Amino acid sequence: MARYGMALDYKKCINCKACETACKEENGVLLGADKHRIWVGVKEIEGEFPLLSIASQTFYPSQCQHCDEAPCQEVCPTNATYYGENGEIKVDPDKCILCSYCMNACPYDARYVDDRTMTVDKCTFCTDTRLARGETTTACQNTCPTKVRIFGDLDDPNSEISQVLREREYFTLKTHLGTKPKLFYLV
Amino acid sequence: MHIEISRRKFLQGTVALTIIGSTATTTSLFSKDKQGELKITTKTGETADRLVPTLCEMCVNKCAAIARVENGVVTKLDPNPYFPKSRNMLCARGNAGIQALYDPDRLKYPLIRVGEKGEGKFKRVTWDEAYEYIKEQTVKILDEEEDNRSSFLFCAGEGMAEHTFKTFYQGFGSSNWLNHSSICLQTVASAYGLTVGTYPQADLENATYIILAGANRAEAIVTPDTMDLFKNVKSKNNAAKLICVDPRFTNTAAKSDKWLAIKPGTDLAFVLALTHVTISEELYNKDYVANNFNGFEEYKEHIISNGYTPQWAEQITGIDAATITTIAREFMAHAPKAIYYPGRRSTFAKNDFQLRRAMAIFQALGGGIDCEGGLVFGKTLKIKGHDELSPMYENAEDRAVVKKSKYVAGEAGYTDCAIVSGGGSWISWRNNFLEGKQSYPVRGMFCYKHNPVINMPNTAKTIEMLKKMELLVCIDTMPSDTVMYADVVLPECTYLERTDPIKTFGGAEPAIAVRNKVIDPMFETKPVMDILNGLTKKLSKPMFDITKKYDTEVQAMIEESSEEDVYAEFDLTIPFQHSQEEINEHSVSDYPDAVEKLSKYGVYYPEMDNYFKQLSVNEYECYPKSKRAYRVNEGKPITPSNKVECKIDTLAKNGVDAMPTWRDEYYRETTQGKYKLFTGRHAQYTQSGSTNNSMLNDLLRENFLWINKRVAKEQGIEFGDLVEISSKAGSTKIKAYPTEKIAKDQVFFIHGFGQESSALTWAYKNGGNDNAVIEDIMEPVYGAAAMHETEVEIKKV
């Protein structure tokens, strides 16, 4: 039993989208531009050429936050969305009735419809692919050129993620909502 | 901190995903073979048949991958940590290699044209029928040209098996070879070669001050540079400062400490001014210059007397003088751990060769040559060569270059350039061919893994050239725009279906790596080695018969000995008789454990058992820092003189400035009502080679025209509006992306889109083709394509 989380050294992200493609190939995510578990957030640049704000072009890699208090799990009428044994949020396709409450409840917009299984699908932290066969990295983490992601057990004080969260400043997204997200953005 | 970025916001806010649907349509050419239409991905399972270490070919970097095979299907490509160059990563394209393997549009069988050239109508034939057809046409042409082997042109794109194809060219005996260099690295590689001895690597991992000018490493990914650079610059302590010099605000600019929106084509003035500050304030490394420079005093005099001051450069570059002064001072304060990044790109401006010379000299002024944190020569592990064939044909003419009728000292000897390099000037060759200036007819063309229709300026002219070729043989994996003009198409298998020639990768952390075959070739495709084995078996004897007929030297040799003995020297089949695996084993036979390691890890370097170490869950070290070859020549350049060459008099004899010199004609203001057109690369696509990849198509549906937001508003152009871009060369249509990331007199779109091959489901008529618009302007030294010298008009359609 672990409590999986991910730290993102997001300033290293160059928006190359290797993570998104690795995720799709590993987890058999449907093709189609709006079918993805991972994305990189970019805002419109601020300023007028050539007086542009570099900081306004920071890239924010993101995916399901695997909240400790997950709104998507709370609203699911069939208990299709549930907490996995390592704290990851999972979906049981047999129970999902595609009511899409979870999509509306998720403040991070992390869920999408898989048209094959007719399930509102999401990131699994690769628990049913890579981790299930004993690997220790997620696909997105493994492939990243600049090594943005650190994945691991938040309950293990000796894990890399626990160490980095002790040593570096970080923030979480929409903290005020009380969802207790487990994606940590390293400053 | 509170950040509001969500999937939905992202969809609204960026170019990549806002356009719904694609313009691609399925076509009929290969429809019988199309199965399943839209492709899907495969979820990886618990057990794999095998994990095969291989090398990626989605771009030129050759990163190491581990292919996962389940039930005979490649389900995943993972990074291979053993290869120092690729730093345990695979980019988006590397991951999408599976979709290249299973692309329904792939060339599957040998084809012979039945319709008009370019129409895309072919009939499926057997390999033997294809070879037979090529033989008949080749022998006919050679007979009519009296064994002038140069009546055939050979051209190839970059790749690990390029040399295999070049071996065929050498045996064939033509003098006409064109590769990617004149639309790629020609000027930068040659300029650094002449100035410091080679085109070096940059130790971006250890530099503390880095200038990236006209090099967009976040989007035009080069390994290990991209990873080393951004990991270093954006490390916890911000260890290195990054200055990005680019007319456009790129993803690299987004990672920089300072972005300088330089006027296009004026980088040379910027570097000369940095040099002026460095020399006039005596900031340079005096010991290094005293010991390692040739012609420094003359260069100093040249820089000072020409008045290349920051104030002078401000007028030309648009970068203020104080900033230029500060950057020169900071750079030299950080030197030798400061890098003016050499860059790895095509030629943009006509002055590119001189720009690269000036950059190399400026770098050397700080002493950052052959050292940690500077430019690095590194070591290369030696591997053995393989069988080649260089028969002499009496009637083979010299390369079809056009010399000036009279040589004038101090001027270029050729009509289009001063120097003809091994790779030749593609544009010059093509244009001379079309204009009938070549001294003999070239009638046939063998084209390997190369797409001249899309890859070089002035698409219309390339098409005209291909139409005039009596025999065009294309070896490729995909029905590219060039393949559409082929008379015979020989389908190569993709990189995941073949073992390629072993390659040694030099650098601070040298290694040998191999592309191991992951699965057997699908359909009737073959590796180029096997294709040439079959082709030469068919061609060799009949071609020798033509030689016997016209070559008096060969006739005399046969008189003296026997036909059998003479033919042995002309037997084209010899280099292609062994399997690639056998040749590879021979290549590394000096290293006792290499074959085993290359099979197991895909990578070999001596001491890897001792050196390779896992640093954390996801990071590895191939060489301990103390064992890396940062310094191999005591900090000296590796030119023949072991000095930095500031002044090269032999260049002046050919009309090329002996020292980097700014000339007023290098910059002109944009004509009123027109725009300067830039092209460039993208992190999710490699030129035209991957625009048909369905996975990558998910990330960016099509290319867009960057146009300044305020200008677009004045013109009534909104996001997604279709516009026509036109120049003297031609026109293309593309959707607009108004943005403040570009200047008012410039427009930009990425290369590789707008293809016309109807056999490409995703790439066909998708987006705009830059080379339909870019004019065929050459830089004067090598005749390399100068891609950013074109002005265009824009019209909403």
C-alpha cells in the first residue's frame, strides 16, 4: 500500500508533448485531439511585440490530480469512480453509465469519454500497465526529455518525491477547493 | 499561487487543438490495402514477447529506444537509458514511431507507373518485374549515352543506411550526388570546420552562460543539447543564463532569461559588435588568443577599423547598444564556460557562412574551445569499414556543375557558388538542369529516402525537373510527393523492421549504437541493403556489357587479362552480398564484448559495465564526469595549424571574404505591403517525413500562418481564416494564427505541410507548403538554399 503522487519540476517543461504521446501509446488512449489524459497548459502571450512577457509563456504540464478528496468520486452515482489501493483514482468501466457527473465535478477538467468502452476515462498513474508489471515509472515520467516528473509514494519518507517535497517549495492547483490534489508543482 | 489552466481553456486558447476536424480525406490509390481506416493505440499488457533495443528514425537524432513487442505487435517504445546521447528520453515523435510502422498509407509493394507522371497511378508488380524494368531503362540510357555513368543522378536523405545507398552510387560510377547538406547544415558545418577544425558539440550541461541565436532547441529538438540545455537553465539554482536571439518568440524564448527580437538576417552584425566590445575592452582570454589564434591582429584591426561598435549594430539589428555591450561582458566573464551555440539548422540568410565564422571566432576569444562548459570535440570509438567498390569508367563525365567561362582571380569560379562540396548544391544543380546549362544530358535518377519536391525551395521547379527525368526510381517507405513522380517505386521497410549499419557517435561520452530489427518487414518491403542486393544482381552484368562496348580502357584490360578478371572490379553486387548483421559484427570486431552488448543493450562503449549507473528512479549516468572527453587536444582547435583561423586567404581567391565582414546588402527593409517569410521546425514534426503520422496529427492538426495580431486586425484576418501567401516562386493556402509573437513585417509557418500526394491520408492538402512560396535564392559560398530571403504577399481568401 502506497500513496502515489507526482511532483512536477514544471519550469523545465518545453511543451514538446512527449508525455502525451507516451501516455496514449502505453495506455491505449483513443486518438482524437480531445481524447487525452495529459496536456500542457499554455496561455496567450502578454504584451505587444517585441515587449513580451516571458513569464506569461510558462508551460504547465497537467493531468488528473488524483485528489485525496476527489469530487469526481464523490458525485459518481454508481461508484464507478473509486480510490485504488494506492490512492490513485480509478474507473470501473462495467459500472460507468456515462452520466458525466464526474466530468462536471472535476475542477481540473481531467476526464474525457473513451468512445470504445463508453467510459469517462482518466489518468491511472499507469497502475494497470507499467506499475502492474513491476516498473517504477509512469510513461509520461519515463519519456520526458527534461525530466519534469517525479512519481512515487508520498507515504514513504525515503522516496524521491517525499524528499523533493521536503526540500523545495511547491504549490498545488485550486488548493482552496479542498480536493487535496497529489500533483505538486515545484517552484 | 493560483493557476487556471484546464483542458477546456487549453482548447480555446491555443492553436494546436482549436481547429476541429482535418482537411485530410482518404484516397483510392491503396484503398484495397487499407484496413481499419482510423488507427487506434494498443494498451500495453503484462508480458512481452521481447524487448528489443533499437534506434529511432523519426528524425535525424537517432535516440535509443526499447521496443516492446506483444503477440508480434509493437505496442510501446520506451527510452533506452544506456545511450549517452539521448539521455534516457524519447520525444513525441519517438513515441509516435509505432504509428509510422502501422501507417495504412505505407508503400507495401513494388510499383510501376501506369498514369502520367505525378498522377499517382501505379500498378503492383513483383520485385523481379521492378528490377527488370529498371534494368531495361538504365541499359537503354547508358547505351545511348555511350556509358556516361553520370547521366544518372543519385540523391539521398539523411539516415543510417544513406551510406549503403551511396555505395551503390559509387559502384554505378556517376559523379552526380546530391544529399541534404545544401538544404541543411552545409554552411555551419563548413564554417566551423575551417575556423576551429570541425563542427563541434556544445557542452550545454556545464556551461553557465549560453547564447542561442537562430536556434530553437525547445522545438527543433537536438539530442543531447535540448535536454542538457533546459535541465541546466531551469535547474533549481538556475545554474545557467540563457540569452535567446530570434526574430520570433519561440518556446525557447519562453525558457530564456532574455529574449532579443533581432531583425532577421542581421545576426552577423550582432556577433561582430560582441566581438568589437570584447576586443576594444580587452575582455578576451589573452593567453588563449596568443597561443591559439592565426591572424588575430588583422582581425582586431578589421573589427575596430570597420567600426563594428554596438551603436553601429543597434541600427542594423534593432538590439540596443547597451544590451549588446552587457552581453559581451557577461559572456566573457563566464568564459570559458560560455557558449555561443553553433546551431544546427539550414541556411537562412545569404551571409550565413560568414556569420558562422564570426560566431566561432567570438567563441574562441573566450577560450571556450575543447573544454568543459564550452565547445567540445570529444572522442570517437573506431569501427571498421565495409566493402566498397570504386570502379573507374572512362566515359563517366565530371559532376554536372557549371563553371564560369573565364576564371577571374578573386571571384567565384562557378556560376552559382565559390565552392562545390561533396553533397553539392541541390538548387544550383536542379536549376542548371532545367535551364539546359549542364554539359551533358542527365536522364535518370535514383532517389533514396529523399523528398526534393517538398524539401527545397521552389516546389514548381522540382516538379518540372522530376517530370523531365526519363527514369525516376524512388526507394522510400511512404508515398511522398516525390514518389508520385516515380517511374518505379521500391518499398523500403520502416526503421523498426530492419537492422541498419552500426554507427559510432563521438562526443564527450562516445558510444557505438545499433538499430536492431524489432519485427520482420511487413508486406513486401525490404531494407535498402536487400533492395540493392536484388537490383545489382539484375543490373551488374548488363551494365558491364555497355562498358565493354564503349570503354576503350576496359577493352584493353580485357585483352590483357580476361573478362572475368576485369568484371571482378566492376561487379556491383559485391558490397551487398552480406547481411547487415554480418557486416555489423565485422564493424565492431575490435571490441570483444561489443556484439553481445549491442544485442542486449543496443549500445556499447568500453567500460560500460563499470561506468553506467542509475542516479535516481528516472535518471542515469553513462560516464562518470571524470571520464568524459571534454578535453582532447589541450584546448586547441583541431584545424591543420591547430589554431583558430581568423583570416582565410584562399577564400578571398574565390571571391569570399577572408574575414567575416558586414555588407550593406545583407539587410534590406521589408517592402511596403509585403512580409518577410520565415520557416522553421516544430517539436512534434520532422520536416515532411512525419506529417502523415496520425498520433502526431493529434497534437497539431495542420500548420498555421503566424501573423502579427495588430496587422491581422487591420487586414480583417481572424484566427482560422484561410489566407493565400504568394511570392515570385508560387503560392500556398494556409489558415491564420494572429499572435504578438512575431513582428509586424514578418510571417512564419512550419515546414512539411501542404503535401499534394493523394496517397497520404493525413498529409494530403493539409496546411500550407512553405517551399511552394520560398524562392530559390542561394548563399554565395556553397550554393546552399537561403530560406529566409523571400518576401510574400498575403490575401484573405
